[in-house]
Amino acid sequence: MPDDASTADHKSGRDYKDTLFLPQTDFPMRAGLPKREPEWLARWAQLKLYERLREDAKGREKYVLHDGPPYANGHLHMGHAFNKVLKDFVVRSRQMSGYDANYVPGWDCHGLPIEWQVEKEFAAKGKAKRDVPTAEFRKACRDYAEKWVDIQREEFKRYGVEGDWDDPYTTMAFNAEAAIVEEFLKFVDKGVVYRGSKPVMWSPVEQTALAEAEIEYHDHQSTTIWVKFPVEHFAPYQRAPAHFDNEGKAALHPSIDSDETARMADLLDGASIVIWTTTPWTIPGNRAICYGPRLSYGLYEVIAMRDDLDFEPWSKPGDKLVVSDALAESVREAGLVAEWKRTADVPADTLKGVQCAHPLKGFSGGYEFDVPLLAGDHVTDEAGTGFVHTAPGHGAEDYIAWVDAFGMEAEIPHTVDEFGAYTDEAPGFEGAKVIVTEGKKKGKDGDANKRVIDALIERGTLLARGRLTHSYPHSWRSKAPVIFRNTAQWFIRLGGEGENGLRDTALKAIDDTHFTPASGKNRIRAMVEGRPDWLVSRQRAWGVPIAIFADRDTGEPLNDPAVNKRIIDAVREHGADAWFNTPSQDFLGDHHSANQFEKVEDILDVWFDSGSTHAFCLEGRNDLKWPADLYLEGSDQHRGWFQSSLLESCGTRGRAPYDAVLTHGFVLDDQGRKMSKSIGNVVDPADIIQQYGADILRIWTASSDYSEDLRIGKEIIGSAVDAYRKLRNTLRYLLGALADFSDAERVEPADMPELEQYVLHRLAVLDGEVRIGYEKFDFKGVWRKCLDFASLELSAFYLDIRKDSLYCDRPDAVRRRAARTVMSLVFDRLVTWLAPVCVFTMEEAWLSRYPSTDGSVHLQQFPETPAAWRNDDLGAKWKKIREVRRVVTGALEVERREKRIGASLEAAPHVHVADEGLLKAYDGLDAAELFITSGATLTDKSAPDAAFRLEGETQSVAVVSVKADGEKCRRCWRILPEVGVHEAHGDLCERCIDAVESADARKAS
């Protein structure tokens, strides 16, 4: 079975090479992807491929993957590449499956990261943000975002991603900003928007409130303190209608007067309740202490302090301390107490009457009010003292406990301003900073903790202090710690009944959505069940405004359709700047006065922006539809875009804006570590493309299990390169073998040899697997099955067997024609099946086979595969045939390795098959043809002990290696007894004589 070796007839001197049919193709072995891929992109642009795809798909059922908008800030990283290529797999495979799958990319353009970068640019020119007019600053932000949209667009296109790049959506387009305002006003109209004064996560560095989705947790070392709250008196309280002033007691109303009251008052006389906190700076905001109703408490009296200290401890013998029994020992050790004794039980149900003095009482005259004890189910005895210091302005649970006890009208102090500095509501500490917001120490602890601790020491109420490393919330943008701070913010209410029950509507929508992987449903469900009301206001400059007016007396938002229309129309015409640049009265009209209604100048949370994209993209374009079939993003978007889109859509349309959600993991380095510039383990997609090409990046994406975090590195990319080479070699061989193939040469399946019918069966099976794989987003399965088919079933089996027929049979031989027919059918399917993955290489292969000035594989549909091709009985039979063949191939490998033969055609093995079913499978077949040997004998006789058996395969097959008998045919290289018999062609076998004479006759005619 020659490739290009000499075929000269040693007796006649004739060279038979011109009678062979060797593969011929211009498809190069070396891909040269980094150079060729930009040429394909240029060709597609010239062809207007996107427009032709849309024209070709007119009238088909739409399939819409709605693009989650990446942020227009900085060059793309590997996570962007992985996400966008996955989306391209979905869109291209749906388009080739018969849908109109239009992909409209988008960008998120508002928000803090852009604002920060623009602030830096102004700072480099010597301008602080506060010195830049708002209009000028917002224009600089818009210009910055536009620049990065253009840069990222070209980077995405280089990945081979097809979409409407000339008309993407952006959240800063005027029509988008108007739609976002309109969507928010729908919530106002429903009555679920309110301004509330409650603690929110606040970034002093960024001077804005943050939502949970904008928070990430990092280890942080905090100063911890144990503080003594001296018991003042025992006066059980009722719900207080008034605020706590420095006399405090006016808000407390005795509800019982009994012997128990007197006993507890006497028992706790001179005692202190001990709290523990990791935020000493919140002590000025303390207004209560929470205890656990089911915890066990005791009164402990200090007997002796440690005598090995070189400083005077903050406690002394005789001190009486109330702590949880479970935590008493840890408190004793922290307080440096050498010995104490438990003198009494302190039942939890009696603590509700205890009133303590503030630990800063007497300091600057500002803390003269009583501190009540409140029951709280959030209190545990896992750490601390069993008592929780409660500052309602600095914690969600603190706020709830305070409001539950004293009502919404109870005053909550604003002790910290937007810069993280104490206000005058923290007497004695004004100006001290919780977190440094400027300079080299930005994001580090300020002087607030030290100032408070010094004051506690001065007042004699500090018991102990220490350091603790724990998980602490940080802004995911600035990476600086955040604080809980009481401030007026705008919220969307999630609770409520009926049409206002946004949380319940969202939970139902989650149940109605298909999640891939399925675990995503439980994840987002838990988040929605547990999340607080949606904080939608931000105190920044660059974004869509909360375009409402608030009543100066009640704080209620104005909801007037005429006013709302004027606002929306102005934003649609002039962009969001119109809200800031237009006088209030122009919007309010003749029926409302700017003296009564103040213009809200906060901006919307950018998650509300991106959560509204379905409204102005899906609903705003005729070539898309609402709801989307699929949202596809990283798993972090369960708390981000998936959730904000869900809540926005459920609030305005009563259901999710998607039917299905697919999530993928994060891209890590090859050691499983997060990529970091400081570590130096960043893999840049641009570098991979420059060295290997985008198709290699796409193969890596297809071969990865996206349901988990995935890895990338040199060796992993090397595996993708190896797989690509195998695939390319198979395609190259198919193209070469199909040179000059025409429809006139085709053979009907019923007239084909059994081997070809078996390959058609495998094609039919694979066709179903590929279609199901793409439908279920199993890209790894599609890639693996197609690659295995190309490498194991084609290259290593079918094409290996059929080389002899392709090269040496006469052109009109049925066997050769059938083989070429099957190869044509295989090529068409393999190339189209893999076109969504290897977009450049499959285009190159397709046009090598079907040259065209305006053609493209991407305009094709997956070919229909006749159901009649599938023959499971034939498949089962050929599974047995291949089982025997594997053993024979193993035996021949040993013979070659031991240099007893040079090529398999030198062999004529004796194959002993003890299994009747395996032996029967070879009935009517040429075993030597399948083994690629010159002869073969199959027998059911017992094999000698020395016969070859393949480990791991059936032991019913054993092979005795035997050399072929006869002379070597100088044209096909088979060794046969018939060679040398023919006088005219003494060195040819009968098959080759027929082929040569046929060729000579054609040439003569």
C-alpha cells in the first residue's frame, strides 16, 4: 500500500506511480493560525457574514442568548475569553441547528471603576474630582467608556466571535439610559420604592453605599475589645415611642414590679455586663446590648489577677462580671484574671429588665443615656461573651433588634460620615477616621479605634483587648474594607403580598427556570430568600440618576405620570445628563413646586442598569425576542447579573427575563491558583492567540468542564495543540482523498461494502450525539466525540484500512467509489459539526473542498443524516470485528518492534478465535483487508500457549504470527502467491494488473 515510494517494475522497468491515486490537496499540514486567522476575519467582514447569517435565517424560530455586559474598563482577560467563546459555541450551534440565533454583544458603561480611573486622570492633571464640574466629569467618564468599548470589541472579534459588533448595546446609550429610568419609575408606580435610614455597607474610600453583590471577603486583622457595661438599675421596658436622649429613661416604662425585680437588682448591684467586639469604633454608636434567650449566664467575681504582668491590668479583685457560662473561661483568660468564682445564676429571662450605663458615660458629656438589654436570637455562645454590643447604626442585626424593640421611630445616631470620620453625634471623637481614605495608607485602619480604646481605658470600662484575623467584607473594586453605616438610601421592597410580593415572584421564577448545572438553582434561590431589600442608590457621579423627586416633608417619592414622561423624554433626547442639567421646575411643571419637592441626585446601582438590559435590548430590537432563551455567565453572577435581572424583570413583568441560565467556573492557573500579577501566573489570551491562534484557545474552551473552575497553562494548552494537529491531519487526508470527487461517483448505501455501511451507522449515531450535545450545552462531549471519531475511528481504523483501495483500486471500482462517497459524507458532517468550535480551521477546510468567493461553512446547517443509516445490529457486529482486530494489531506491533517484520503487509497471521460470535462476525469479510496484512487465517482451533494475547482485551482471541507467502506486488506492496504469474506484468498482483490495464486503456482512448 504505497504512499509515494517507487513503484518501478524491476522486470519491465515501468514506473506504476502514474497509475496510483495518491491524495492531492492544497490544505497545508502547518496551520499558521496566528497569521491566517486575521485574514479569515477580514474575509468575513468583506462578505458581510453577519448580515448574510441574518438574511439566511429569516423566518426561522428565534433563539436568543442575551449577552451579559462586560465592564468597559481595561483589556480582556482569560475569563472574558472563556465566557465569550462559550457564548459563541451556543449561538453558532443553534444557528447551524436551524434557528435564527442572533447575538448582540453589550457593555456595562456606568459605575465606580470607570469613575475611579477618570478621577486618577484628573488627579494626574492636578485636579481633584470635587473641583471638576459634574458635566465635564461625566463627559470624561463617557469618553473613557467609549474608548474601552472600541478596544474590547476588537479583542472579542479576534477570538472568532460572531455577532452584531457594529450595533451593540451599551448602558450609556441615550435610549438605554431612558429605558433604565423608565424601568425604575415602574417600581415607583408600584409603591415599592422607599427611602430608609438604616445601616448599609459603605465604602469610605469610594464614598458610596455598596450592595452585597459588590462585596468580597478577605482576611483582615481587627482589633478586638472586651468592654464592661456597668449595671445601672433594673427597669423592664415596654416598646418606647420616643427617642433616647441623654436622660434616656423617659423612653422606658416599668412593666413589672416584683420580688424578682428586687432580687435581680440586688444581685447585679455593682456588676458589669461584658461584651466583645471586633469593631471598637462602633462603641460611640452603642445603644443596647443583646443577649441570647436560650443561653446560660452566670455572675463571676474576680478573686485575683495574674501577678506575672509588667503592667497594671484593667480589672481588679472584686469586679463582678456577667458572661455566658460557655465562654467564661475564654473571657477570664482574655482579661488576665488568675482566679474568679461563679457566685450566681443569671437567668436569661431576667436580663430583659437590666439597664446599663454606657461605657463612655462621663466622656465629653455625650453618653449619659441608659443602655437596655434586648433579647436577640442572633446571639450565640460560639465566640465572645454571650452578649452582643448593639449599635443600630452599624449593623443589620443591630438595627433589626433596635427597631423590633422600639419601633421605626426610635432615633438611630449618625456617628460616622461618608468619609468614615466621626460626626458630632460621637461626642469627643469628632473627625477621627475609621478607615484612611487618602494617601499611601488608603484603606488601612484610621485612628478611630485607638481613640475609643483610650477613652474606655480612661473611663475604666475596658476589660481586655486583642487582635483577630477573620474574614471581613471588602469592596470588590477598591479592595478596601467597608463599614456598616447608618445613612439615608433608596430601596426597593422585596416583601409584601400580592403584586408587591417581589421576593415570592422571584422565587417562583427561579423554579420555572432551567439551570445548567442544576446546582445553580439552589444557589440563587438561597440568595434571594435571604437577601434584604434591594439597595439601589449610590452616591457617585457617573451613572443613571434616581430620577425622582422626594417630598421635603414626608420623604415620599413623587409619582406623577406627566412628570415621569417629561423626565423619560428628556433623558431619551439628551441622555442622563438631562436630569442634572435641567431645572427641577421644568420637570415638575405647573402642578408641583420645587420648594416642596427636592430632586434626588443619587445614581442607580449599576446592577439595576445591567438588570434592565432585557428591557432595552431584547424588547427594543425587532431581531431579538423577550424573554431570552439563555443567560450565560460565570457562577459569581448568581449574586450579580442573574439576580438583578431576575428581580428587575419580576418587579416589572412578573417573571424572569430568561428561560434558562448556564453558569461556568473561574479560570485558574495550571496549579489551581487564582491568576495574579504579583504571583506572575497570569495567562493572557492575547499571548495564546499570538503564539498558537484563537482556534487553540477555542479548543481549550471546548475541552474544559465549565461546570467547575478550570485551569490553563503551558501543558494544558499543549494538549489542545496536540488535539488540533490530529484533527487537522485527518481533515487534510480527507481533502486529499476526495480530490476531483463528483456526484457521478457516488454509491448508494445499499450498494456499499459492509465496512462503509458500518461507518455510515457510526455517522448516524454521532449525528444524534452531537445534536443532543449542543442542545444540552455539552461542548466538551461534542468535542471529545468528534475528535475521537476523527482520530480513532477514521485515522486509526477506517482510513487506515481504505488507503489500499483508494490508492490502488481502479477509479470505477465500487469499493473505491463507496469509500470516497463515505469520506465525502464524513467530511461534510465533521466540518460543520466542529465549525462552532474551530471557526477558522473549519472555514479553511470547507473552502478547500468547496472553493467559492462568497461561500462559508458558517452559512451551512448541520447536514440531515438519514435515519436508515443507523443499524444497531451492524454496529454490534462490527464492535466484535474491531475487538478481534485490536488483538491482531497488537500482535503485529510486537513483530515490528522485534524487527521480525517491517510492515504489516509482510504478515499473514493465524488468528485463533474461541468465541463463536466473534468468529462468525468475520463471515463474508476479507480479514486480511481489515488487518492490513497480505493474508490471514481465522480458525476456531485452540491456540498454542505461545500465541499472542492482548492484555485487557478478550482472551478468546490469540494470534500466531506468520509471514506472508509469495512475492511482493510492486504497486500495492502486498505479498501474494499470484505475483509473478502474469507475463506482461510479472511484478503485479491480479488486482493491480486490472487497474493498470484499465488506466492504459483510458490513456489510449
